[in-house]
Amino acid sequence: MSQNRGGYVLTLAIHPDEVPEEIFRDFVGSRYQVVMVRLNDDNTPLNRDLYRDPVKIAGILCKDPLFQEYLFRAFHIGDQSETPTVVWLRDKLGIQSRAELKDNKDACLKLFSIQEEFIAWKHQNV
């Protein structure tokens, strides 16, 4: 893989036994779509949704000093520390514990929305 001014250039080498025969009969200049997916060690597709685990996201956000600053500036919470951040987030999501995020879809959607707003704020202010 390399990069040029137009973007990233990815060169693939495909074993002849794995190329569908129809491709050899297509006219020169034919266009194709290739799908690429990261694989686990057992060659199954990596489920990237696992990285969007709401319980982990809530914990990470509450410990993030920049998220604490965002809440302090945008919502005027008590101070820039983890405890008021946790209290604010629980109240905003309508939950008593992060564990509730495993089954509460509405709270998850609110959390993802808050995370997106924070990311947008971060890009403008950092």
C-alpha cells in the first residue's frame, strides 16, 4: 500500500486458482467492486460493532479529561472530574448503572448521540 496525492493505492496479488474464470473473458477496462474485511485469527470477519460497546464507551468517556471539559463548557456541570461526569451521564441517559446499557436501546442511542456531539466539538476546539 502506498499513498499519492489522489489517495491510497492498494495493489492486490490474487492466486490464479482464486480468480473467477469470467474475469478473464471480460473486456479490458471493466470495472469491479472489491470488498475488504479485516479477519480474526480464525479467518472469520472481525465484528467492528464490538468496538461500539456502549458500556465501554460510557466508561471511557467519563474518564476522558477532554470529555469532562466538554461537559463543563457545554452544560456547566459542577467541575471537570470523573464523578460529576458520571452523574451527568447517568441522568442524561436515564440509567442508574452503565450495566443497563447492555439492554437499554434508547439509552444507547442517546449515548452514541452524545459521543458524536463530543467528537464534533473536539474537532472544532482541539
